[in-house]
Amino acid sequence: NISYNEKPEISFNYTHNVTAIWKAIHVYDELYNYDGNLVCDILPTIERGLIDGAQRIKYLRTLNPENGWGDADSALDWLWQVYRAFVEHEDCTIEVWK
């Protein structure tokens, strides 16, 4: 889960089964290890990851989890939702629940 601990509180949740996809587009650390940091600090990395993911979607699909829980297409859709919320609230602090 990723949520804001300041107003407004928005919560995002996506399966950890797509770790290989997050790592391939270099956003894993920002999504899972940035507890307590400001949203604005990770926005550039998330944006680069989205661009990279769009350009390499065919490769990312080869990393889809075998168990069918999550896939590259829905992972990037989810990341777009997170990015849009982060742009609107870039001064908020990130709270990561593992």
C-alpha cells in the first residue's frame, strides 16, 4: 500500500507479484522503500519509469507473473493513477505499508 499521511489521504494497493516489472523500469525502490519521504522527491523517477514502461511494454509482458496475479499492462495503469495523484499532491509525505 502507498498512502498519503497528510490531507487528503489516498490509498493505493497493487500486488507485489510484479516486482520484476517495477525493477525493470527502476521504480521498485520508490514504491516500496520511500516511507517518510516527500512525493515530489520521487516524481521524476516515477515519470521516467512510466515512459520506459510504455516504450518497453512488450518486454515487460514477458515478466508477467506466472500465477496471473498482476501483469505489465495493469501495473502501468496503476502506476499512472499513482503518478496523477502524486502530481496533484506533491508536497505530501509517503507512507508505505508492507
